[in-house]
Amino acid sequence: MPYCPSCGASVKAMQRQCDQCGRFLKSKTAPAQRTSPDDPGGIGWGLLGFILPLVGLILFLVWNDTKPRTAKAAGLGALIAVITVFVLYIIVWIIIFAAFGAL
Ligand SMILES: [Zn+2]
């Protein structure tokens, strides 16, 4: 059972505000929104994932729990790279079929 950090009264785990003193309580069940120096996220990791999709995918899987922001950036870069390659692949095949169709 968690306790209110202000007055020490016992509060329920899902309770957002203390009944005794009215202090707002931090929910431990909610995902942490704090920015960690170990978890910078950002465009750099996205770029890495885009250039090396396999590395981006691995980083996404490895860091998904410990560094969610960085993992998401790297995974998103990898996903964009895969989609880009897939789209280019489709376009190339459309061009090839169009060229053969014109013959
Ligand atoms: Zn309290």
C-alpha cells in the first residue's frame, strides 16, 4: 500500500489525490514521461535506423523497455526505410511491366 509523501496517510495505488491533505500523487502505473539522459531519442537514431534498418530493428527490440524514446526513434527510422524500399520495389516492377507491355 503506497503512502502520501506529504502527510503519510495510506492511499490506494490508483488514487490520484490524497484524501487527507489533497496532495496530487504521482501514478507509478503510468508510463514515465521524464526525459532520461540515457534515452535521448531524436532524429539521429531515426537516421541510423533508416540507413541500417536491421540495426534499427535490433535497437528497437533491445531498448524497447529500457530506452523507449530512443527505441521508438530507431524503430521508426527502420520502418520508414523498409516502406521506402518496398515502395521503390513496387515502382520498379510497375516500370518493368509497363515497358514490357509497351513492346
Ligand atoms: Zn496526504
